[in-house]
Amino acid sequence: MSASVIAIVGPTATGKSDLALDLAEHLGAEIVNADAMQFYRGMDIGTAKVPVAERRGIPHHQLDVLEVHQEASVAAYQKYGRADLAAIAARGRRAVVVGGSGLYVRALLDEMSFPGTDPRVRAELEARAEAEGPGVLHAELGRVDPVAAERIDSRNARRIVRALEVIRLTGKPFSANLPEHRYAIPAVQIGLEMPAARLDQRIDARAVSMFEAGLIEETRALVANGLERGRTANRAVGYAQALAVLRGECDVAQAVADTGLATRQLARRQIKWFRRDPRVHWLRAGAGVLHRALGHLETRSDAQ
């Protein structure tokens, strides 16, 4: 099993964290988080973050590195995540990368550069997104760069603004800057999958359990720490719905239902993203997945 970096990817609620822990324990590896919402301190229940007491003594990196009022940055994650991978390798250990934030996984592992920014251009586009709605800007993106528009969700104002900003600054399609399926850091990627009906059941059950575990109270504490001032964290699935409860916009039952729906939609987007990558080896989640994952690593090692 010579691969120094193993990435566990796929949709939410498939058991990626459990497999990552099992693999890291078996291989003597360290874990690097690639879930953008788990970067935030205090966002524990709603992100299904593994509690410290359940991490089996395995070092975890890129968890709790931001305050909720700070903006997550793919470029910053690439810099610091790769530094973590280099330090892990220098210790003679393997790294298990785990998370469903596809762009962050690609930034960490693949050849990917980041064009500069212009605060004035970005401010103008952000004002338009606020006034006109992200759908209008997404339609504009579709006219100038249909490839990028197809890959970016029409509700993701932040990514739409960034794409239009890059196009305006460089005169080139934003899609020209999207990563190819070419590693900067060689890795073995394992994707977890399960039947859609089962995944939906797990997602809905998790939505219920999160609110029962105190997601409203956790969100209230995060508001005191600046959650509503943030540009990224307050849009996280679960927290956006909990904020709606705290603002009196809906009751808890509706928030639970809305969280389940939003999470199912997120899972479909994650599946679509990772399915585009031919390097991902898919395994059925559930009993025996560790054995099958180790078998795949053995096969890859033998082939090298």
C-alpha cells in the first residue's frame, strides 16, 4: 500500500468519517479534513464533526481553523492543507483526506492555480447579486462561460461572483482555470456510495438527530460569536435553517424538514461532482467497507 495520500470522498451521510478513522487507525495515518464547514470552531453538531473523544488519538488537521465570521478560502486551504500533507509525509506517515467539499479536495490534490482579485469588481458583482439575485448572474455566466455555469449551482452567489470576476479580470473563461484531472499530489481516491432511498433515509434521520442534539442552542451560541456577520458559515445546511427558527421565520419542525431537503439536494450535487472524476474508485458504504477499501489499496500498490 504505497500511496501516501488516500482521499475518502462522496456525498454526505455515507460514513466517510468512520471509514477515514478506520483506515487511519489501520495504517497509522493522520487525517486531513476536506469539509469546508468543519473548518469552523463551534460548528460541531450541524457538520457531524467527529468529537475529540471519538478520534481514537488520531491527529486531525484542518478542523476548527476559522471563526464563524471569517470567510473560507479555497486558495488558503490549498496552502495550509498541502503544508499539512508535507509535514505528515516528513513524519513518515500516510495521510487520509476526508470530506465532501469537492472543490477543496481538488485544490488540495490537483494542479490548480488561483487568479487574482479586484475588490472593486467583486464589490460591484456582490451588490448585483444582492439586488438582482444569484439566478440573474448565473444566467449571465451561462452566456459567457456555459461550462462554468453548468458546474456552479445557480444559488451559489459566492462562486458565481468569483467566476464573473475572474472572467472580467482575465478576459478568459472561468472554466479555463478549473482543475484538470491531473494530480499535483498523487493520491488514491475512494468514493462511498449507497442506494438513493437509503441515503435519503439517513439524511432525514440525521436532520432530526441534529436538532434533538441541540443544533438550535449551538447556533444561538455561534450568533453571539458573529455567525450572522460571516459570508460562508451562516449558509451551511442546518445552520441556515436553525437561524430561521431563531429569527422567528419558521418552527423547528419546518426547519428539520427544510434541513433534510437541503441536505438531499447537497448530496445530489456532491454525487454529480465526484462522478465526473474518473480517478475515484467507488465502494458501497456499509458493512465490510474497510476490508474492501484495503483491498483496493493493495491492488493499487501491486499495480505500481
